[in-house]
Amino acid sequence: MLRLLAIIAATQLHGAGISVTLPEGWEGQVSLERGQAALEASGEDTSLRLEEVGNRPGTSGFLRTRVLVLRPQDLRGTQLAIRRVAVSARSFVATAELPDPSALARVNEVLSRVVVSPPPGLSRAGRERLDRPLRIPRLGAGARCPASRASHAAPNVVTTLGPGPAYPVLSGSLSEDLVVEGAYAVKTLWAVSRAYRGALLIRARRLGDGAVVRFWPGRQRRLWWRGLWPEERRAWRYGATATLIPRRGCYAFQVDGATFSRRIVFAVS
């Protein structure tokens, strides 16, 4: 469902971490849909759309930049310009429809006024607060895996693990049909309680030898979840990923939030 955050025919727009004061003669809106923001503005036979996408900054052509601008090389013909950008740890596609190439200057005047904030809780200072030392339990030779308690804490899922407020829901078996770059991909759904609105850092290790566990997509060692924008309603959050397991054994997630740090132990057979 599309949530309209701001629409002002005069000049000022704000919502979902995007703000802009439009030049005279322009109007627009900021919207939020499924956690991703979009800025739309139009004026003088010219339109601009800055649409957030889920791609990780620095990948798939979403190159990091401090300056939002559409360049002559971004023109696709004489009436369309498109560019992928990453700014403030967020990825966007900037698209402009133009009467002619000279209108690119008017679009860039608008883009120069756009301020993009980092995702809630994931500024540099916010990441540093979540980046606590790893405290993975020890497991002696031959010891039984001390798996965390299973429950039915989250709606719409069968079984959750751990005390929350962030619960993994995962399959505990490996399949030769789901191998990604030498690791087994275990489908993992994360359910985050509506009582917690902040950001999350999720890491995992194998008990005993400390083998690093990665997450898909991107084979990343750290899985970051942003907090909620003020405009987002308080509800359970769900996110699907895959946990890349190097081999069978006993593993633990460490989940760090603004007010808690949890270890969730699970066995993979």
C-alpha cells in the first residue's frame, strides 16, 4: 500500500529521510511504499523521479556519491536521463523526462536541493553503537548443541527461535540443491516484534571453531536492518534472506539492537 508522506504545491517536501525545497514553479510529493521512498517533482514541462531501490550501495552500478546530479552521459536520447546512485547508504534510480537536453540544468537545480538522510539507526554513529564484540558460546568436543528455545512468538510463521525481539525462522537441514559458492543456503526469515522500532545488526559463527557464516544476497558477513521511519506504523517486520552455512554443526546468531544483544543457537544437520 502506498503511503503519501508529503505533498505541498508550494515548495517544501519532507518524508522518509528525504527533504527538498523546490524551486518556484515546481510541485511534487514524497511517498513511501514497502519501506522504500520516492520523490516525484515536476515543473516547466520537466519531471523528476528519485526512487529508492533495495540494491546494496556499491553493487549493480549503484555507485556511491555525495552529489546528486544527472550528467550529459546519463541522457538516453534527447528527452530521457537515467542514473543509478547511492547516497547516505541508500540506493536510488534518478529519472528525468525532459523537453530537450537543455532542461537537464533545471533538473539538477532540484537535485542540488535534495537532502537524503541515512536509514534510521544506520548512520556511522548508529552502526558503531550496534557493532558490539561477538560473544559466541563455547562448545566442547562431543558436547550437545545447546539450541535456543523454539516458540510461536510471531504471527504468520510456524516456529521462531530465541527470546526476541528479533526471531529467526529457518530450516535446520542442508540440501545439495541449495549450494551458493561452496556454502549451503539455508532459507531464513527474520521476524521483528512491533515493540522494537530500531536498527539491527545480525552476525553468525559456528560454535567450536568460530567459522564465519555469511548471508545472501552478497555473501555479506553482517546483515543490517534499518529502523523504522517516523511515518511507518508500528507492526511486525519480516525479511527473507539465506544463511550460508559452510558445513553441518552447531551455530549461533548474535543479534544486536539499540537496547539489547542476544545469542540464538541452532543446529544444522
